[in-house]
Amino acid sequence: MKLKQHSIYKKLILLRNVENSTRYYLLQVFKTLFDNYLLIREYGALKNRKPTGLIKMYFNTEKECEIELEKILRNKINKGYYMNKEIAL
């Protein structure tokens, strides 16, 4: 029997140009096997193979996750990031 993997619920890609380098900020929301929500924040420079950082945050409800996602988005847009892509699955 094959175990069910996390399914992507939402994916956002933000970009920002800084001193001849493009920085990215990837936000992904997953619904877990236990009906919780996982928000993964990955960031770094596009020129690097590996991300600079990775942060995982768990939430009990979709509403809590959406509130945190909106806070992060507002913060990043205020810092000069722009939305490149939004993929809702």
C-alpha cells in the first residue's frame, strides 16, 4: 500500500531585484495527512542552487494559515517583492 503524500493547496512565488541579483520567496501551503495545514517558506537568490533558508509552520485550521500567509505577503510586498506567479491547486 502506498502512503498518501502531502498535496499542494496553494503556491506563491515572489521576486525582488537587488544589486544585479534576483531574490525569490516561495510560499507553499499543504494540507497534511492529519488535516492540518503546513506553510513552507523558502527563500534565496536565483543564482544559487540551494535555498538560503527554509521555514516550516503548522496550523490547525485553514483560516489561521491564510491569516499568516496574508501577513507574510504584505510584509514582502512592502519590502519590494512582486508577485510573479500564484498557483492555486
